[in-house]
Amino acid sequence: MQDHWLTLRGLREKAVSVPDLERSQTEWLKACLLANQATRFGHMHAFGQIDGVRAYRQQVPLHRHEDLSPWIACIAEGETDILFMGRPVAFEQTGGSSGGSKLIPYSESSLEDIRKAMLPWLGNLIATHGIDCGSLYLSLSPATRQPLSTPGGIPVGLPDAAYLGPLAGSALMALSAVPAWVGGITDISQWQLATLYWLAREQALSFISLWSPSFFLQLLKGLEIRQSDLMALLGHGGSIAGQSLPADLESMTRLQRYLQTEDTRWLWPGLKLVSCWMDGTSAKMAEELRQHLPQSNFQGKGLLATEGVTTVPDRNGVPLLALHSGFYEFLQENGDIRCAWELDEGQAYEVVLTTAGGLYRYRTGDRVRCTGRVDGVPELHFLGRCDLTSDLVGEKLDESFVAQCLESVPGFGMLAPVQGATPHYTLIIAREVAASMTTAQIDAIESRLNSNPQYAYARKLGQLAPLTLTSHPDPLGVFTARASMRQRLGDVKVPALLPPTLETEHFMEDLT
């Protein structure tokens, strides 16, 4: 095992000179446009005539996903040289407004740009925290992912090793506390039991890397809920998904001690580090997870979305711009655009991303604040989504999609996030409407929400509890009263979706 940790540690970033940010970013942009000037998109936007950032902004407008979706649809059909040269390696599916999902194409070059950010970060992380033995638990891809492909035969979804490359991927799989075959289990109950079995056996666990902290909180809850099944497996052995699972009486004793004390040090005394989301709505859940894992250090993930990488943590855990993984612009509330070398400390911006995977001047919807610079590279902290969205555990709901889901609700209908032991959404409606609403109607709304793949995944894993109802004699009056505290009453608009903010919490308190 030590050899595999040495392999990962060797990925860390070597000492380099302080970058010329403007030059580095401009060179990346020119190289990307040169490589893709013969594409259909490149011809239409005269990539061959663009000689710098100013010309790029003049030739290429800002885009959202719906602006690029006709081009992406052509790629999905199997056409080549559309947004980038050749065919994509794969697509990834993420939450969106139209139909609840959207496709993001990955080219060989865009995957390489992801590795340029992820691999040094991973190596730095392991070296900085002195991880040189034991195993890891790595959660990168959905356990319930089904093999999918586009009409053009391009796969949707990538195995973890494809993101990190063969060298790192092989090392990570060799160190994994949970065997790779568990990730192929499509039955969520069986997947959970197998995952818990292997985690309960892995006393040498030293590193946990995941996205939402709620993911692991649900696994901890599963240790209690499924203790009888786990005790049976550890005590007598058994099988899951055709795989034989041996008995392990020592692990059964340690699990018993954990269940009696709720002290995870009985299970994983050598756990050194947990890497997960710790900003935005994940902050409370990360703190809760920290309470469960007092033996471990925590470090936040950078801003890595399906669309591309924006920041990765440095050796000290500071989220810095991934300047070699794309070209970055930053949109201010007044509509002005700044480049990475033009950011003002203390100011908030929406990230505008250009990637080698065909996303040109793409408005990510991610809002960041520049809090300083490290060796000239901006330090950017994720604040949340700047459009009207809700993202408790990675489900990425937005208002236009939710509005479609609530079309059948008569009168006032609004979806609101509810924080708690298990986050969920509640449908706020008038009491008279609630009195006539059937269980089938509520289930139909939940079904429409499940057309968003991230929402469906979170529900299956138990990260999100089922949809609930909240009724009030006059929900519209309560909402407008609250909203009028910060804007003119005539300007109040009633959204279909409330974001997970303190203002939303206050509104929910007003309803009760």
C-alpha cells in the first residue's frame, strides 16, 4: 500500500516560479481558439481572427447552457468538429432547467485540463497531511449510474479513473477501502449495505474524499439503521450481488462498540483527513460531520463543477484559481466583465468559464468572492448560486424547472428547502388546496422532481427526505409581507423556488 501512497504523493506540484497571470491566461485562450478554429462554432465566431481577450469578447457572446444546447445536441447525435475538434470522450449529465437535466461534453483536452488541477491538488493533500499508509474511501461517481449513451453512441458518464488518468486511478483503486464492484450495484439498498460492510471492516481507513458531507452522514446513519444486517454479515458472512463476504468477528466487536458509544474512533482510529464541500449550504453539514469524526482534519473541496474546474485548494487549503485549466472571466452585478488579473479584493463575481470541452464564455451561475491573492493567483471563495437555485446536497434545482413541476398546483405553490437532520423540500400551498390534494398528486410532483438526475440520486441515497406539504390560510400574504421588508410591495415577485438562505428560513418561521 505504501507504494501506492508514494505514487499519489509524487503527483504534488513542484516548486514553480510565480506565474504571470495575464500572460498565462491569454496563452491558454489563444491555444484553445487555435486548436478549435476549424470547428463549426469556430468558423461562425471567426476564431482565426481573434488575437486577444478584447477580440474574443467582441466575437463571442456570453452563453448559458440553453444557448449552447443546439450545438451540444449535434455532438450527441455523433457529429464531429462542432464545438471542438473530433468527438467527445463522453458526456456528463447534470441538473438544468429544461427537463431537469443537461449534457456537458468532455473532450480529451478538457479531461487533461481537469487533471492539471486535480492531480497536483491530490498529491499536495496527501503530502501535507502525512498520509502514507492505510486505505481511503473515495466517492466520485454515483453508485446507481446506469450505462447510458447518446443517440450518436457516445457514453454518458465516466469511470473515476478517466478523470484522474491511469496512474492515479490505478493507485486510488488499489487503496480503496470499498472494492470497485460495489460501485456497480444498482440496487441502492444493496449498495449501501455493501459499502457499510467494507467501511466497518476497514480499521486502517486514513482518508475520506467526497463531495457533499451529507453523503457520509447518511452512511453513518446507515450503520445504526442497518446494524442487524451488518452484524449478521460480520458475524456469519454472506453475499451481496453475487460476491462472497467473509465473516469478521473483530470488526463486529468494533462496530458494537461504536453503536454503544457513537464514537467513530472505534471504527477508524487512524483517520487523518476528510475532504468535502464546506462552503455555502454544505457548511452546517460539514460541521456536523466534523463532530462525528473528531479524530480527523477537514479540508474543503475547490469549486469543481461538471462544466469545469474553477478553484483547487493549495497546500494550505486556500482555494486558488485553476489558471491552467481554462480561461476565466468574472461578471459583476452591474454587467462589467473582469479578467482574473483584474479582480478586486472583497468583491463578488459570477464565474464565466471557457473550456477545451466547447464551453465558450459560459455563465456557470457560481458566485465567488475574491479575498486576496497567493503568489499573484486569486483566492476565490464560493458563495453560492447567483441565479435562483437551490442546492442542498448537489441536486441543483432551478426555478424554471421547479415551475414546470408545480404546474398542476392551483393557486399559490412554492417549493422551499428545509434544513435538518435530513434536508428535504416542502411544497407551500394554501390550506384549502392542501385539503383537496391527494397522495397521488404529491407523488406526481415528486416524480417530476426526480427527472432531475441529481435530485433523484440524492433521494435514492437518503441525502434528501421525501417532499412534504406546508399549508397556510394565506401563504401569499405572508410571503409578500416578508418580501416587502426589502423591496417595494409592487415589485414583489412570487417565485416557484426559494433558495436556501436565512431569508427563506425566516419566511418558513412566519408560516408556523
